[in-house]
Amino acid sequence: MSHNIYNTEGIILSSFGVGEANKFFNIFTKELGLIQATAQSVRELKSKNRYGLQDFSVSDFSFVRGKEIWRITNVAPQENLFFKFQEDRKKLDSLVQILSLLKQFLHGEEKNEELFDIVLNAIGFLKNANFKVGELENFGLIVKMRILNNLGYFDKGSQKEIFSEFLQTNNFDENIIDKLGKVKKEAINEINYSLEDVQLQF
């Protein structure tokens, strides 16, 4: 029996062990959306894929579709974001918040290339930015707004128009982060308002 192989870039949001050597993964992918997948014998020291299958890794994945779940056949690691940010606790916390939001709000397999680009652009900026006091919080709020807006959770409030300049691009610079400071209180209120239905607060 032949199996189609699907290749896509992705980010591992979380994982847990299954049995003695296997693992189960939640992976946000560019081509397939959020998928659940398993990898056989990946916890063994001899596994060639184990380094590309750690939490918060960005990798190029190859999958085949099983009866109920995807199976990972190959991994080409790009970068482990935990290792990248482990010396900067504040940046690591910001990354965790971004990926946790995705895990909470993504449901089912649905391609969302724009959202994937939002997240990758945010991570790219987070890696290289030297944040001044308050700027990292502003950055995190902008990322949350963009994610929630993309997923349709940011259109319930009455002040969305004041945030239009933060939502019309996926890019970041110091200017847009500084501007968020002027409407920070409103942004926090709007985010919380958008999340009332799921009883989550930032």
C-alpha cells in the first residue's frame, strides 16, 4: 500500500511520551494547520529525528496520514526556540505565551498560511530585537491582537478601528511598538473582551 508524503514547515507546540520510546505531538504547520502526529522510537538515543522533535522546535516535517493520526517520517530541524531564548527569560516567556495562545485557539486541520506567517514574523523579530522597558509587553500585545484578529476573535469590541494600523501588516519595527504604548490599556481591554467567551484573560 502506497502512502502520500506531505512536506511542510512547522512549529512543535507541545508533546508527550507514549509508551517507552514513542511521542505524540501538537504541531502548527504551514500547509496543514494544526495537526496531531506521532513519531516512532523518537525517544531512543539512536533516533535520527529526536533533535528536530523537541518542544518549540521549528523544523521541516514529512508526514504520512494514518487511519486516525499523522505519522512523522522525517524531520529536518531549523532551530530550537527554547535553546535560542533560554538565556533571556522574558523573551522565552513571551514565546511561550504566543505558542500557548495558538494551542488554545487552533482546532482541527485547516491551512492558515497567513497566521503561520504572523507567528514566524513575530518570532523572527523577537530573536533579534533589543527591547527597551515596556517594549516587550507592547510587542506581545500586538502579536496577540494579530493572532486573535486572524482567527476572528478580535471583532467583538467597539474600538477595533483604533488598532487598524497594528493589524494591517505582519511586520514589526520600533515605531509600531512605541505607538502601541499610547493605546495599551485599550488593547488589553479589547483582548480580554475578545476572550470573554472562552473565559481566558491576559
